[in-house]
Amino acid sequence: MNQLLTAFTESLVAFAATNIDDIIILLLLFSQVDVNFRRSHIWVGHFLGFLIIILASLPGFFGGLFVQREFIGLLGILPIIIGIKKLVKKDQENTQIQAVTTDLKGSSPANPILAFISSILHPQVYKVGAVTVANGGDNISIYIPLFAGQNLVTLGVIIGVFFFMVGILCVTADLLSRQAPIAYVLSLHSKTFIPFILIALGLFIMYERGTFSLLMSIKI
């Protein structure tokens, strides 16, 4: 039970630290919705891109099956380094947003099933997915140490929470796309806390995996 609670907590903290700034990207995408670029394209594309990031992070889980748990905790240094880097350079960071063009022509099939399939196969879906991967590629260095040392159950909890939160993020961005000033203020202040969240996550990963005990047991 404690493992499940820990996995749940870690997943929420990791998601908040790595995806809050995605709100700007999603706001831009939802602001471009029209007859040719639909909300379904954004939803499917964003989930597809996030799935790719998750799959790219799974080597951390498989590596954890063969490496001692205390040594796996050393991977917690990665989010600590990233957090410190963001803290030092936060005044120099500029959010880079890759616009998705909506100049494609076409009509949707009348049949609901065909319309759904057409939505999944639509080129705009892959454009949104590409934006998600490009913007969240750095997340892999956070998820690898998070996945390492988990078992199948706790890994399932983490991934389940991640995808649930992706849905929440999309809903929030869709609602805020009609109130851009509020979204801007939220995203602006979130950048202040993200570095500290990453550092805390890294320290917690090292503590929970028993890495600190391992380091203290080493005699110099």
C-alpha cells in the first residue's frame, strides 16, 4: 500500500514539474481550432506524443530489473541537475512554440466510425504529436529515474496517473484558451516553482531508493 501511495505521489510531482509549462503550447493549439483543425486532432496528437515520451523512458524500468535499487537512486541526480540549471537560467529562458498550420483542406466522413479513424490518421494529429515530443523531450531524463526501481504495479499506477493528468491538462487548456490572460499569469508563475519541484523530486528519488544510506556507508 505504501508503495502504491509513493508511486502515486511521485507521479503527480513529476507530472507537475515536467508538464505545467505545456499549457502555453496547448493554448496556442486550441486557439487555432477551426473546421480543418479540430479539438480531436489536439487530443489524439498530444496523447500520441506523450505516449512516445513514455516509451522512450521505459529503459529506466527495464534497467531497474537488473541493477541494485540503491544504485538506481543515483539517477535522481538528473532531475536535480535539470532543476538547478533551470533555476540558474530561468531569467534567460524563452518559451519556444512551434505553430501548427491549419491550412489543410478536407471534409470529415459522415459515418462516425470513419470520422474517428480519419481523425486519428489526420496529418494534423502527427503535427501536434511532433510538437509534444519536441517540447517534452527533456522529460525523458526525469521519467527514466522515476521508472527505474518500480515494479509492474507501481509502474502501471504512474503511467495511469500520467495519462489521466494529460487529459486534465488538455481540458484545462481548452477552457483557458478563451481566457488567455489568466493562462499567461499561471504559466508565468509556474516557471518559478518548477526548478524547486525538480530538485525535491530528485532528492526524494534518492531517499526512497536508499541511495543516501548507500553513500553514507561508503568509507573514504
